[in-house]
Amino acid sequence: MIKVKSPREIEHMRRAGRVAGLALAAGGDAVKPGATTAQVCKAICRVLDSFGAKPTFLGYRDFPGACCISINQEVIHGIPGPRKLTEGDIVSIDVGATLNGYVGDTAATFPVGRISQQAARLLEITQGCFWAALDKARTGHRISDLSKAMEQYVADSEFTVVKEFTGHGVGRKLHEDPEIPNFFDGTRGARLIPGMTLAIEPMVNAGVEEVEMLADGWTIVTADGQLSAHYEHTVLITQGVPELLTLVED
């Protein structure tokens, strides 16, 4: 069942979303050659701690990390640890912040120093895919309108959209209804109404769309070893222009 948020709940979502956005920005600032993924995660946790927020992902379905950090061919669910970032890597960071019982969920992919033209193009297309969906995130449209927009945007590029994982509703729980496929799956999906809060999160691969899980039981990688990128915001559906609850302005 889709949970439509009350004005009071939306205020809680705004606060949680802002903390998640600030934490993601801190993680992005920590991305540099020689930094470990554990150090990037610590930078994120310092922001969460400063606001009294909890890392949503820690212990979620037994996930062992406070955030997800995925490098190069890793699509999502990378576990922070001793691995060092190197010049030319791309790093996808996914952050969940739980504050006063509500969740903000956001992700982005960051370059490590100078990256290849292909990698830069992949980051551009992945962000553009999100904005294409956001343009359809209006009252009266359906989930399928978002999905079609994302699939078409990526289809017009040389890349592929990941189909095995989806966006989702978000609120008191990290994953709520509805699911938001990053491609049109043949169903119309729910009609959008004010008060819905959605985590829209395209994942785009440089090669084939197929993905695999590593032996750690969490990290998802591209089946062909090519690069992948991820971009996500928590979005509030309104009577007009949607509100990005996790967007932190410079």
C-alpha cells in the first residue's frame, strides 16, 4: 500500500532528506586518490552523527556497512572497507539517513581525479536519466511515465539501464510501495498524487544491462566488467513542481 504523507510527516522527511544530502556531499568531498572507502564512509557518518541521525543501511537486512560505496564496475551495495581509490576510478555512494523515524535516501557517482571520456559521459547520462524521470513526476502522471522516460533517455545513448533493481517509495521505512522500475515493464503503475515520497534512482551501465552478485552476498557488479553509475534523490510529489528532499544547494 502506498503511504501518502501528511504535512507533519513531510516536514520530517525534509529534515531527514537534508541530512542525507549533506552526508552524501561530505562523502563526495572525501573522494580522492589514496582515500579508502572506509574513510569516505567515516566522513558520511560524522555528518549523520552531528544531526543525531542513524545510518539507515547499517544492519538493514544484515548489511554490514553504514553506507554503500561501489567502485567502477560495482553497481550498488558495495561494502566500505580498506580498498583505496585510485586516479580514474568512479565511485557510487548511496546514503540513507534516519532521523526522527523518517528516512532520506540519496546517491550519486563521483570521479576520482581525472576520469576517461567514457566515464564522464556515463555520469552525465545517469544524472540526465534521473532528471528525465523527474520531469514526469507530476500529479496525475503514473509510475510508468517515469519508467518510460528513464528507459528512453538511456536508449538514446550508448549505454544500458539496469533492470534488476528499482526505485521505491520511502518514508518511515527505507523501502515502501510503489516500486519504480527504471524501464517500462508493461504496467501502468500507480497514479501520482501529492504527498507521495519516492526514491527515484537510475543505475546505468556502460556495457550490458545484466548484473551479478559477488561472493560477499551484497556487492552487485556488471556482468561484463564495464563501468556503472548511480544517481538518486528522494522526491516529494506536490500539486506542481516536485520537491527534491535530498538536494543540497551549493
